[in-house]
Amino acid sequence: MQDNFNPEVGFAPRIGIRRASGNLGYHYRQSWGRGFLREIYPHSDLEYFTDQQGQVVSRYFNAHLSLPFQNGGMLELGHNRNLERPLELFEIHPTTTIEPELYTFDDQFVMLFTDPSRLLSGNVRLSVGDFYSGTRRSLDLGAGLRLGERFTAELGYSANDIEVEEGSFTTHLLTTRFKYSFSTNMFLLGLIQYNDVYDEWSSNIRFNLIHRPLSDVFIVYNERRDVLTGERLDRALIAKFTYLLDF
């Protein structure tokens, strides 16, 4: 993706880069413990980014061990190794700016998911390790509710405790999602978030009708509000229609 690449109606998270990626894994269906353990799945992924001159700007390597359960839950442990070379100052928090230099940092995590088909389900992820010029400790908690085949809801909480040479801060993010299926081709979805960094609520409500295969009608309402004052910061109502022409 060259420096002057313009995605027009799409979205490109970063331009002026060359990207290579690959993954390797092995699905081992063991003969023991089949009553609760479906398989043992060690796997590894690599993503490598350079600029147009071939200088590395990002590299992500991970080695994970997944243990899927027969009921749909999963236990996973992993080690992530990262390399970042920011080319200019960038802000990761209103109080903290990262200097442009080469950083290598590793972290380890463990996460557990329970059976998502149950009335109530949950998940937890804990990670610790290095982060740019310092350290980061993260905790993610989630709970799910499933009422029959039509309605599902999720509640999530994420906390990050970050200490780097440039500053220290803690962030909290609260997320609520829901989905109601009127039929197999008509849905109502919602996302509501609280972000303590900016002290604001944001909401996204989306109606989706699949009027023919791979062709949709979307009606979307977005809104942001200040937590302290209740003032509406912005809102938008968006309609989108797609129609697939098959030749």
C-alpha cells in the first residue's frame, strides 16, 4: 500500500507500508479426555510491516496454545512478542506521548471462555508484560445472556494499568452489546460504550435487512454524550443500501 494510496469508500488503518503475514498450527485430536476436551491446538502467527524503503516499522509474533472444550468453551495461553518503530510522536493517552524510536516488548496472557450456548456465559482474560518503554497489566471480563434463538446480550469490562517512562495512567472501558433477530434476514444490533478517558457515552444502533443474498439495507443511529453534563456531543442517522449485481 503506497504512500498515496486512497481507499476511496473503504478504510486503510495504515498506508505507505509493505505487509507480510503467515501462520502455522497443528490440530491434535487426542485419544484421552474426549469427554470434555475437543482438541489441543498450538499455533503461531507472524505479521511483518516495513515502509516503502524496506525498513521494519512493526512486527508481531505470537505463540498460543488453545484448548477448546466439547461444550464450546475454551482455555488459551499465549506469549506475544512485538516490535514497534513509531516515526513521529504519538499520543496513547491525553497525558502521555510516546517518543519516536525502536521498541521491543513482550507480554503473556491467559483467557477462559465458558459455553456460549448457555443461558448465561462468561469470559476472562488476564495479561501482563512490557509495553513500549514500560509495562502494562490488563484485565478483560465479559458476561453473556442468551434468551432463546432471537435475543443475545453481552456486557464487557476492560481495564489497563500502564506505566511507561513518559507517564502512568489507568483506563476503563465498559461495553454493552445486544442483538435481536426478527428472522434469518432481519436484525437489530446495538453497541453502547463508556470511556473514562474522555468521560463520555457512545451508542451505535443498527438495523440490518438482507433483502437478497449479499445485498443489504442498513439504518444506523450514532450518538455521543458527555457523562458529567449529559450534553449531546454529536449524533448521526445513516442509511445505506447495497445491491449485488451478479454477471
